[in-house]
Amino acid sequence: MRARWMGIGFAILSSILLVGTARAQGKQITLTWTAGGVGGGWYSMAGGFAEVIRSAEPDIVIKVIPGGGTVNPALVNKKECELGWGLPFMNAAAFNGEEPFKEKLTNLRAIAGGMSMNYFHFYIAADSPLQSMDEIFGEKKPIRLALSPAGTSEEWVFQKVLEHYKTSYKELEKAGFTFFHGNYAQQASQFKDQNVDAVFTFLALPGASVTEASVGRKMRLLPFPKPLLESLAKYGITEGKIPRGTYPKAANGDQEVVTATAGSVITTHKDIPDDVVYRITRAIHENLDKVRRIHGSLETYKLEDGPTGTGIPLHPAAEKYFKEKGVLK
């Protein structure tokens, strides 16, 4: 009899342990975050965010995989990854089905934007008689211009700049413009060697290639005109300022320069459960001291930045959090 009761006891204990284990396993939420190239800023930052979230929400485990600005929206839209880094203007292009995307990726939602800000730079030789972007593109005053390769996020924005001025590569080439497409180091080299007159590029401050270019040849930063900024705003690109002293070797380095800026966005799928998205949003914004230590570009990030510059709608759970905190009406 005693043996029988011991057997029943062990059975009950085993059942309790199995149920407890199942519940524990059921509670763990494993998500995949598509970031950038291994070793790059996006990849390391995603890993940092995963740790911050895990420390606040131990049952949320995030695996980071390599990705990129043009591939991440499609992966998140298909829910092949639950989280992804995005750029506001590429998010907008994806959501609206514009190039380089072939269809509307309407499942995309944002958790938070305004992170790790990068700035558009348009600089020209200091001795150039041309004084403004309106003069160059609006009046089609020919220059030799260096910019990133076709298909990159910043080259996509440059096309939007041309659309604002109601022109195109083809029309500008007919007017005498020439274009050089290369990486940041090549852009600076072409400028220093006087093979181009100006450069259009997109970098965090201070941009190493811009600093290098300014040391090799005297240059001047051109401000972005207000109407152009208003045209770019619909893509989640906001007005920003390059502070005085950022590029001391520039001819106008002692002046503040108005420009366009865009940050990184944490994106997700519209069908990711509200509870999960709310907890992630809360974990990030209630541990901003840890977030700011992840990467230098996050040092200035604050709660108010979260709902800005996303290029796509906020996930309802993220929107709920920001409303509760009073930074969104």
C-alpha cells in the first residue's frame, strides 16, 4: 500500500513538474530581429537592445540576424522576422509600394523611431560660385556630383530631391551635369582630387568622410531649403541642424547649417500581439540609461523621439504606450 501511495505521489510530482516546465516554455517568447551587416552599427545596436529588453522582460528572447535597409522591410512584412531596423524613408517607400519595392508592404508597423540620427550633407567646393541647391537643381547649373551607388537608401532620397525640383538624372545630364557613384571613402577622394565639385551623402555627425574631404580641400556646406524639407517630410525625413564647429575646416564651419535628417526605426509586423509590443516599448523607454550606453549615436535619444520620424504607422500597442506617457496625443 505504501509503495502504491509513493508511486501515486511520484506521478503527481512528475505531473506538476511537467506542467510547470510546459508553462515556463510557453511563457518564453522568441523573436528574430533583422539588423544590418555583422560588425556594423545596426547589428551591434540590435544586440544591445536585445539585452536591455531581456533584462527587463526575462521571457522575451531576441535573436539578431544580418540584414539591411532595403531587405528588412520585406522580411518583417512577411513575418519572417518579428523585428527589424528600418529607415523612415525606406519604410515609407515599402509601405507605399515605391521603388525599390515591387508591392505595398502594408503589414509594417513601427515600435519607435528617431534613433541614431544621421544627417544629409550637401557640400561643394568653397570657391564655387554656386550658392544654393535651388540654384544648382532648380536652375540646372551644371556640376560634377558624387553620391552613393544606385539602389542605396541615400541615393533613393536624392531621387526625391530631384523630384522636388521637377527634374531627373537624364535632364540634368543633358544640361551638363555628371554623376559619380561610390562609397563614402570614394566620394571624399573624388572631391579631394577635384574630380567632382560637390558631394551628396548621409552620415552621423561628424561624418568621417566629410571631415576627410574638408581637410583635403576647402569646402562649404549648403543648407537644405525650407520647401525641399517640406517635400521630404512626407517620407519621415525631418529638419535637422549640423551644429557649428562640427566641421571646423569647412568655409562655413563656424555656422549652423540647416539640413535633412533621419533616424533608425524599430519596425514590427501589425499582427505581433499587443502585449508583446507594449512590453518591448516599455522595456526600451523605461531603461533609457542602458539604451544610451549601447552606441554613441543613441546618447541623445529620449522618450519624446520615439513616435517621430517612423515613415509608417505606429503599432497600436506602441501608440498606447506613448499616449500613456503623454508624448503623443
